[in-house]
Amino acid sequence: MSGVADIWVPLLAAALGLVPYVLERRHRRRLEDDQRRRVWADISRIRGLMSDIERDSTPGPGALQAAGKLSDALRGLIHEACRLERRLDVATVRKWRATGRLASDWQEQLAMQMLHAEEVPQGDVDRLMKAHGNTDELPAEHPMSARRDNEP
């Protein structure tokens, strides 16, 4: 019997040693999922605040400053969402857009910027550049556009 015990005791000890690893891994994945959900909730919250500011037909300097800060925060959160994604590719970004997580070409382009260049098909590059060639400048007709103030 000692030959059988010599084999089973180390195997049992090794199996028991894996239990903390499996539990820790499960806990880590749960925390990562919670973090991803929190980032998307923050993105949604900021988009709502930006919409509230944009509804004002004549935003004052404070509103413009707030919109700029929210825009910067939104950029950071979209980049964070990309970083936290287990498998970030063009299909993921398209799914985010289709499900409303990303609500505009500008937001989609921010996510696409996080991909490796060879992962973005040329058609997507052309479409996004045509829609938002300069993602840092709003169209003149946008209520928050700086160019709107300079119109005759």
C-alpha cells in the first residue's frame, strides 16, 4: 500500500495547491468584469451630461469649458474601455457602435485609434476620416463649435 500512497499523496497535495489559484483567478475575472461595467456606466453618464450641455442653444463660457472637460474625460474612458477589453478588434468596436455603447463616428474613431494599424480595414479608415477628418474640431453648425462664434 505504501507504493499507492507515495503516488496519491503528492497528487492530492498538488490538487489542493491549485484551489487557491482557481479561486483567485475567478475573483480577478469578476473584478475585471466589474471594472469594465463601471467604465461603460461612466461613459454613459458623461454622454448624458454632454447632451444636456449641447441642448443649450447659446452655451456660455462655463458650459463650453465644462463640455471640453467632459469631452476629455470621455476620451479617457473610451481608451480605458479599449484597454480593459479582452479581445479588442474591429468587430468589437463595430459591436459597441451597433449596441449604442459608442454613439457617434467621433467616439468610434477614438476606439479605432486604439487598434493596431494593420487591424483597421482601409474602408473603415476612409469612412471615418471623411466623417471626422479632424476629430478635435466640431462642425461649424454644431452648437458647441468655436467656429460658430466667428460666422458673419
